[in-house]
Amino acid sequence: MSSLMENITAMLENKEMNRLKEVLNQQEHYDLVEFFSELEAQGKRDELAILFRLLNKDLSLVVFEDLSLETQETLIQHLAGNWAVEIITEMEPDDRARLLDEVPAKVAKQLLNSIPADERKKTADLLNYPAETAGRIMTPEYVSLKADMSAEEALERIRSKRKSAETIYVLYVTDAKRRLLGVLSLGDLVTADKASRIRDIMNEKVIKVHTETDQEEAAVLLKERDLLAVPVVDREERLVGIITVDDAMDILEEETTEDIMSKAGLGTLTRQETGRSQRLIEGPVWDVWKVRLPFLVITLIGGMLAGAVIDAYEATLEAIAAVAIFIPVIMDMGGNAGTQSSTIFTRAFVLGHISVKRFGYHLTREAGIGLSMGAMMGLVAGIIASVWQGEPSFGLAVGISLALTMTLATALGFLIPFILVRLGMDQAAGSDPFITTIKDISGLFIYFTFVSIFLGHLM
């Protein structure tokens, strides 16, 4: 994927559009989904829109359907009018409704008014149902049969509807007023005698939900009963749509994430982080300064203090010049370990994988992981230092210092952002400056202390 991204980026920079179009349309659609998702994550939205336009129609539709809602929203807002309308028109009504729910109201209205009348009505009908209900997430694209049809007539109807229907594996039987009478599978229909009537094949015990049913309840029902789809009826018991298993899984994933965050007390945190992120990306420069500059000042002061530590051990550096060689190693390895740890903490905390009540356990575990990694890295660095300088005690000083510095940095990676979150401060902007400052000062102190202990006889 990285080589594909590099090649495509190079062709885009060199404006090799014909070659770029050829390469893109030769890729598997799932590779393109991954590639476009990466561009979205990197904020390269203009490039994303340009490259998407180069896909042929069929491939672009397949790729678009598998993209995340956020990436779809980006493309819709960046694509030219005709492109966006064509993509929206080809989507399933339920997927279209979900996307239009996310884009700005003005854009949604323009797109909705631009698509064909029949598709517009299907989407508008879904959008009229309350949010997070079965009616809002169902699709009106299903196959319905009449009870007096023969099996042969039913199969012919399925053939005529197979391209527009969401699924043909589950079939529903309705009367003249569209009231739900029964259900049967495609397998039951295919194996039945051609002259058999649908009323004699169908199962009258139908598991169903109503349009007002909560979307999570409907999704759980699908999962627990191991269904491919569940019919949705209105107050008059008329069949108005179905919810398929793939849509149910998406809903369960969304609801589970919300539940986890709520139980962990992170609902407020999520709203805070969303607002902060919005201000840092799109807000006035002055607002950005207010958030980021104080932490950078702390880093500056920390750098000065780290310089003071080095100055205090000036005599050591003059006596053993090789000590200076490994200062960058100690500093950089500690910094990388701390950054890894803080990134892991942020993701796990937001997703609810870290319990506030059990934070002591999480911190101890992370420190233990830092110690294990530090021991391995310290062993390697210590051996290299011993062989390079011809002094085993020098290797001991480097190895132990590196192990302790990485352990401390890893623990700080969990502890600092946790403290900032608890204090209501912006941990995204503040964690790394605090971690870097504390790690630099303490790492240098640890290093020079062990140099003095193991190499004191050389000074």
C-alpha cells in the first residue's frame, strides 16, 4: 500500500493524469478503499477528490459504497455537482439517507432535489422517520409476493426485481393493502413445486419490527434470531421496508461504541475533544495560540533545565568525551517510547478500553511493558557501547540508563494525558510537551548518574 501511495502521489505531482487514471483503474476496489481512507486520515481531501474522479463509473460506485461515512461526506462536498448527483443516485435509499443526514443541510437539499423523483421520494420517506429508529435505517428495496401467486410466478417476479432489491434470499408476502402476511426463503421457493401457491409455502409467523422501534433493538433482534433481514411495518401493519444484517451490524458497532463511552463517562469528553479539534483545525489563529503556545513555553523551559543538567556534568563530558555520543540515543528512545504510550492511551481512553477506576492497573501494566522493552533495547545498546568504546562499564551505564528512561517515558505516556484529562485541559496539545520536558530532564539525570557510578574511576 505504501508503494502504491508513493507512486500515485508522484504521478499526481508530475501531472501524469492519463497514466494515473490507468493505474487507478487497474487496482482492486478494496485497495482503493484503503488508499482513499488513508488520504482522508491525512487530511488530503483535494487529492482524494481528484483521484476519485479518475475512476471509471462502475469502479467508483463500488469503492464509494465501501468507504466510511466521513470519507463519503468529504467526497460529496468536494465533487462537482454532476459527479455527486450520479453517485448519490446509485446508492441504496437507506445508505443515501444516512449520508444526507451527515452533510450540511444546504448540500443535502441540493442533492436531494437533483436526483430522480422516484429515488427522491424513497429517500425523503426515510428521512421523515425519527432518527435512530427502524424506519430511518430500513431500505424500501425488497421483494414482495402475493399469497395467490404460484411458485413459478414468484420466481419470475424475483428475476425482474433482482437488480433493485437489497436481498432476494428472504421474501415477504403481502395482501392487496401491503399488509404483511408471511415470509419464506428463496431456498423454500426454489425447491417447491412450480404449481404450488405461495400461501401454502410461506411461514405465517413473521418476526418483525415497527417503524418506531429503536434501531438498536431491531439490530439486536436480527443478531439474536440469526436473520438475514427483518421486515419493518407501519402502524397499519403494512410492509414499508426491511433491515438487512449488514446494516444491523453497522448499527450495533455504532451503538456499542456509544454505550462504552457513556459507561466510561466519556460522553462529555468526546464532545469536548470534538470542539477542541474543530477550533484547532478551523478556528482563528489567536485561539490556536492560546491552546498550543503555553505548552511550547513549558517545553522551552524544560529544554533550558535539561541544558542546566548537562552543564552540571560538564566535567564528566570533558573527562569522557564518549559520554556525549549516547545522549541522543537516551533522549530519542525515551521520546519515542513516550509518544507511543501517549498515543495508545488516547485511543484506548476514547474508545472506553481504559477504566478510570482501574487506572492504577493500566498504568502499572504500561510501565511493566516499558521496562521489558527498555531492558531489551538497553541490552542491545549496552553491548554496542561496550564493544565500541572497549569499556564494559560504559555499556552498563548506557544500558541501565536507557532501560530506566524508557520505563519512565512509557509510564509518563499514560500518566500525563490522564492527568490533563482529569483537569479538563487539552491533552492532545499538552501531553507531548509535558512528557518531553520531564523525560529529557530525568533521562539526562539518570544517564549522568550512572555514568558517574560506573565510570567514576576514569574521571
